[in-house]
Amino acid sequence: MADRKIALNELARRIGLTDSNLSIFKTGKAKAVRMSTLEAICRELHCQPGDLMEYQPASAEVTGANDEE
């Protein structure tokens, strides 16, 4: 958003989300995102989904707590 010089509230308006819902996505607290929302964000920011998200393993995967032997 900073690279594109667009404010959160302006992007939210353009894609039809509330500021608070877009903020949850922006801060990495979203547990899920609709493909249509992701598509709209990418369209407005002229980017790819990988520019917006990165994979982070769940804490159980990091610690190996669920590993089967």
C-alpha cells in the first residue's frame, strides 16, 4: 500500500471492505481470506497474492508437537 501510495481506508472503499476487516488482513491476523477479496486487493494494488502473503507454519509444526514417529 505504501509503494502504491494508497491509504487503508481508500483501498477498503475501492474493494468493498470495511476498514477494520482490511486492517485485520493487513496486520496478519486474518484466519482466512476469500479469493474474491484477494483478487480485488491484487487488482487495485497491481500485485500478485505472493506479494501480500507468506507462509508461516503453525506453532505446533515449528515445535514438532504433532510429529508422528
